[in-house]
Amino acid sequence: MAISSKLLNPGESVVISTRTHWKALVLPVLALVVVAAVAGFALSRLDNAVARWVVVVVAVVLLVWWTLLPFLRWVTSTYTVTSRRLITRHGILTRTGHDIPLNRISDVSYERGVVDRLVGCGTLIISDASTHGRVSLPDVPGVEAIQLKLSDLLYGHASATPEARSDEGA
């Protein structure tokens, strides 16, 4: 799950590596159960071979669309905090990434709804000094601990002397 070490800069280390909370898989698993049950019931009632094949094809398409694709999105999406930056990666065939240097982050906050509090996740909100302005990372497990760790890393950057900060960019 952690980002490859070849993608890290010299002296950079992974502090936190996670992916979206398992809560994102609840609906796909429910869809799997419902589609399999309905398809099984329909196959047991149908005598026509063509109708059976139609049920099988429709069930497979629905399972791929509602179950396999969300699972692949979940598996391929990662959030990584290193000693220097926040890295997000997602995508099944086409990988998309976003890196935010820690020294550009101006605010870290989180939101937790009722369901999020029950299962232990939330949305991490990163405000930075770029054109994007605000990045929301949904369903982050242990969002409060990650927010605190990010704040610690940011505070460490903010308290560094100007000489130390200029050395980091070199």
C-alpha cells in the first residue's frame, strides 16, 4: 500500500500511508449480494436457455459496474504523507496523482458525520497556497490522528529557522 521508495526524494520518509476507509466498499458488497441473489432466483425460475444467458450477461455487467470497479478504485487509491509532502494517487488504468509540499499547506481540518464517527473515518480537508486552494480527501480512516500528525509536521516546518528551510529546497 505504501508508495514506492523510488518515488521518494533523498532524505524523504513515509510518515503515514493509507487508503480510503472500508466504508467505501459497503455498497459494492451489498450490490454483489443483491445481484447474485436476484440472478440466482431468476435462473432457477427460467427454462429458456436464451433468457438464462440474458440474466447471466446482465448480472455480470452489473457486478462489474457496481462491485468490481468500486473495489478496483478503492484498491488503487492511496493517501501518503511523507516528511516533505502529501501524496494522493488514484486510478485504475490511468493513474492520477497530486503532490502538495508540506510547506505550502496553510490549514488542515476534518469533517466527520454520524456514520463516519461510528466507523472511525472522516473527510480530511487540506488548504494550500496553490490554484486548487482546497483538497478534500474523503473517507480517511483515523482522520483525527492523521490531522494531528499533519499538524505536527507543519508545526515542525513552521518552527524551523529560515536557514533550515532554505536548505530543504536545495
